[in-house]
Amino acid sequence: MAKLSLGSDPDAERDKISEPELLARIAAHSLWLASEGQDGTRFEMSGANLIYAGFLEADMRQARLAGACLIKANLPSRIAFQ
């Protein structure tokens, strides 16, 4: 299998979630957590392209990101993605 480095594939950022959309989804997830699922929306982006995404200040407990591309994403040291 060929080893690819970031930037070697011109299509690496195709279908990447935009920063405004990411921030909106994180805010909705925070509301969902705070309301115990009564308001907001759970962060569910399994298989999504989240290259360079920023999650450092986000509470991402119970987020679903199975198979998501998290290359160069800023993640907190303790995280519990599902």
C-alpha cells in the first residue's frame, strides 16, 4: 500500500466540512449534551472528511465519528468519540 503524505493527493480536502458548518454542529452537540438529548443534535459524522477540524475546546462526548478522516485535526488529549 502506498504511503501518502498530506498534500500529496490533490483531492485530500474534497468534501471537507466547512468551518462554519463544523462550528454549528459542535454548538448543536453541546446543546444536545447539556439538555440530555432534549434539544440540539448529536454530532454524528461517521465517515466524514474532517481534515484539519478543530475540536480543542469542544465537548465531544458521545460524538459518533467512526471512519471519519481526522488527519491533522486538533483533538483534546482526552476524547471519547464513538
